[in-house]
Amino acid sequence: MYGPPVDMSFINLSSVTGALCAQPRVGLRPLRRNSKGKYLSHAFRLNNNNISDVVGLEYTLDHFLARPSKLGWLDLSFNKLTLIDPALCQLHELRVLYLHGNSICDLSQTDKLGELQYLHTITLHGNVIEFERGYRQHVIAVLPHLKKMDFSAVTHEQRALANIWGHCTKRGKKDQIPETVTPCSHEH
């Protein structure tokens, strides 16, 4: 059985590896360890720090987690990340990724995450990319298994629009696609 997240949030880390010198925050549910002293968790919190890149993430996860390859939930929100590092794509079991409240400014950075076949929940709001035209459509198009984005469900209508968006952007016709699709109203 796997327990609560290993919580390294709010400890003023300037790097991911800075967590190696810190102890996880104590939560309501106690963290359990295996015989080697590693935490029995599939979730890791590094939110609300001053992290600008994820250099050393794999090493840090290996240091703390009994099964780092099974990491399913990672919170990097409210840091100073400017890009989506390819190291995140090595987290093949990742299902939930929080990146909101960072400084990611290139929407194409999200394309890298398309490799994560189990990723179903992502947060990116509070980044500069949120204001780019077609932000939500683009992310939904490049992450085909997404069920929630920015704490909102991905609807069938949004998925359909995202598929059109993705198809047209590949053909260079992005400006011909409406920002939103409004449902048809039927008069009775």
C-alpha cells in the first residue's frame, strides 16, 4: 500500500536537489518507509519553492521514493520554471502534473508531454502561455489522454475542437479556427 505524498513544499528550495538536505513536511497521514528507509509513496510535492529547473529530479526521486519509476503525481506549481524539461517525460507512469503558477512562456513546450501516455490531469494556468491564442485547444490536442486541465474537466466538445485545432495548425490554418465553439440553441 502506498501512502500520502512526500511533501517538500514551502521550504524555499532553489533547486530540486536541495530537497536532499531537507526532511519532508509532516502531513495528517504519516509517511511510511520500506526497510531501506525510502518512502512508500507515488506522489511528490515540490510546490511553492524557488525552483527554476528540474536538474537532478531523477536522482532526488530515487533518493526519497521506494519505487521512483512508479511516480504518478508530481506537484511543481508555484516555482520559477520557464520550460518543460525533457526529464519530466521520463516519468512514464505520471498521471497528474501540476505546473501552474510558473513562468512557462512557450506553448510548444507542452508538446513534449505527449509522450506520457497515462497523463490525465495537468495544470498550467498562471503561466504566460495561458494567454496565448488557442492555449486550451493546443494542450488538449497534444495530450490525447487528458481528462482534466487547470482543474476543469475536458469536455467532448473541447476534445473535438482541439482535434480540429491540432489538424489545422499542422496545415498552417490556425487563424481560421474559432477560439470557442458555442452550443447550438434550439427554439421550441
